[in-house]
Amino acid sequence: MGLDIRVPIGALFSLLGVLLAAYGLAGGHALANRSLGINIDLWWGLVLAVFGAAMLLLAWRARGRH
């Protein structure tokens, strides 16, 4: 089979992570003040983007072995 499930999962998490991080950057201090001064949208967006990039990297590495 040619379909690796890590490709759509990685793409989805990367896209959502970038969108959430951008929303966290655009939201400014108004959102961070409601969450004890931590910009949760920015940090979780970065976490999601890194996870998505790791999934895409693993799928790319697995493709090279076949």
C-alpha cells in the first residue's frame, strides 16, 4: 500500500498548529491576561506544529526505506 497514515495526520496537526499559533500571536495580551499571563494559544499551536512536523518527518523517512 502507498498510503502512510502519518502524512495526513502530520499535515492536519501542522496546519492547525500554525493557525492556532498565528491566532495566539494576533490575539495579543488580552487573551494572555485571562490565562495568568501565559499565551496558551501560541504555546499549544507551537506544540501541535512540532508534533505535525515530526509525523511528516517520520513518514518521509519511512518512504526512503522502501
